[in-house]
Amino acid sequence: MHAGRKRKYGSPLVKMKRASGELQALIREAAKGHTQECIIVTGFQGRPVVKFNGKSMPAARAVWILANGTEGIDGMDVCHRCGGGSGENGCINIRCLYLGTRADNAADMVAAGRDRNGDPRGERNGRHVLTEKDVREARRLYAQGTVTYTALAAKYGVTVAAMRLAVTGATWRHLV
Ligand SMILES: [Zn+2]
């Protein structure tokens, strides 16, 4: 009988700085781009950092290299289309990532209401799309268990990532 699963994603090797098979598995999964949904890294203190060929880098960058190789990556940032950052609660789905300049990256952060440390500023940021009222309502609706993040994102006109982060409290943390 045919035994064992064929190992499809054996290389290149991603060695984790904080040894975590879980994050490594998440990175490999994210690099495949099998889902349109954001893949959010949670449960790590600060930025989830991986070592790749001896260099430390954010998880999103490791995902990009796994999927596309290192060509053209020097001096460029791995940026997000979805409003997710690279830190904890950041998105690493390859479908959400693009290679951009530092200025592109900074513009993404402003648009997503994050600062350089990935900290959300909520409505006070001045460039919000969601309002406090929206977030409270979205959290209430989601708690009822009848709507998905995708449906809520469509309702409020934001990305699924932004919606998920707001509902889970990763952003708008100051709202109780
Ligand atoms: Zn995303």
C-alpha cells in the first residue's frame, strides 16, 4: 500500500528564529496562495521574524521569497494590498503581498491606519474608513454568529483583513 504523504514543499528551508513549526507551516501555506482570505499571524510577541538563508526578516518577506524567489527584492519592501501589516496580527497571504518601494509601504501604512510599529490609531488617525460606530456594530453582529468577516467587509466597504482585525480587537483596541 502506498504509504506516507508526498512532501511537496520541502525547500527552500525556512529556519525560524523563534523555533516554531507552527509559524513555519503557516508561512509555507501562505506562500501557496490557496485562499483569497487574509492569513493572519497571531500569538507572537512583537514581529514574527524568521531566518531565511541566515538573514532575519519579517514573515511576509519570507513568504514572498518562498513564492517568488529573491529576484528584484533588494532594497524593496514587501507591501500589503489588504491593509495588513507584517507584525503580530499582520497578514502574510502571498495574494495580498506586492513588492514596492519604502514609500509605497509607508503609504499603505497610512491608508491602513497603522504607524511604523504597526499600531492602529483608530478614528483619531484621520484616514479611517471604519468609524467607532461601525466597529461596535460589526463586533455585535459578528458575536451573534450569523455573519462572516467577508460579509461585514462588504457592508462597511473595507478589506476583509481590516474587518477581521477590527472585530477581533487587534485594531480599535481602545473600544470596549
Ligand atoms: Zn491580507
